[in-house]
Amino acid sequence: MFNLILFGPPGSGKGTQSEKLISRYGLKHLSTGDLLRHEISHQTELGREAQNFMDKGQLVPDEVVIGMISSALDENPGAKGFLFDGFPRTQEQAIALDKLLKLKKAPIAVMLALDVSEEELIKRLLKRGETSGRSDDDNEQVIRARINEYRNKTAVVADHYKKFDKVVMVKGEGTIEEIFERLCNEIDKRDK
Ligand code: AMP
């Protein structure tokens, strides 16, 4: 089993690169943002609770996203590996993920951290907001709140995995293909 975390601030290209990576490596994509938007579109209780936080650019409570990931792992017993996108986003989530994967005897192999300047992030998110239909992308104030949440709560997750020597920084600017090749190079050094 090969488990990897694609890490980086909002707008760093995690979603775009995840789609390409899962198709090349046959991994199961677990994006907490996508799972939450699915709950919202189906108007579930969990979706309604999450939406209040998402609309403000704030993180959804840990127990909600940890519960979703735990169920998703259980629902995919035969997976070749998982690509975690947008999770873990807090130290508590990272500790919970490590525990869940320990039970499966398949720890995180590597965290690939996309490095993109703040100016470029805001530009990309506003552009995505024109077409994504995501209300949290078309408002600069919400975008800035999301980047602040990343700085205050999520950046520490990289420190957590650095302790285990699992973090690789990857330049997240350039063409989609260039960035994809950089990510693949790192995976190919470690996969299987
Ligand atoms: P994303 O699609 O990853 O940009 O996530 C969109 C929004 O969903 C975030 O701004 C958070 O409000 C929420 N969210 C997604 N993943 C998490 C997570 N792991 N922990 C807390 N909130 C999350």
C-alpha cells in the first residue's frame, strides 16, 4: 500500500494534481473538501453544519473530518493506496490519521508539499471562482480567511511529518505538466 499526502495552501493545485496522480498511480483520492461539498449538495445534517464554517473560510471541526476519513478508509479495504488531499489540516487530524493508518500497517510514505507564492494563490483562487461555482472562491475576504487558517492551523502539519523525515517541498508554479512531472519524480523514488 502506498499512502501519500498532497499538501499546500488553498489554490496551490492540490485538486488538479490529485486527479492526474490518481490516474497514473491507481490510488484512491480522498479529498475532505470534495466529501464535504458532497454532503452539502445532498443537504445532510453534516453538510449543513460544515457549510457554516466553509462559507466563512474557516476549518470544519476536527471530529467531523476525522470521522469522514475513517469511514472512507473502511469503505475502501482493497485500495492500492490513498492520496490525501486537503487532509490532514490540523495537528489533531495528523495524529488521528497516523493512528488509523497504523491499524492498516500502512503509514504515510511521503508528504509532497506544493510551494506557491501568496500573490499567485490569490490570483488563481479568484480566477477559479469565476467558473468553479464555489462560493468560497469568489470573495477575496473569504480567500484571505482560508489562507490565514492555513498559516495558523495547517502549516504545523508539515512540521509534524518533518519529524519523521517525510516532507518534500515541490515547486508549485509553472505549467500543470511541469508540476506533475516534479511530483511523479518524487513518487517514483519511493513507490513500491
Ligand atoms: P478545499 O476543497 O480543500 O479547499 O476545502 C474547502 C473547505 O472545506 C475549507 O476551507 C474548509 O472549510 C473545509 N475543509 C476541507 N478539508 C478540511 C479539513 N481537513 N479540516 C477542516 N476543514 C476542512
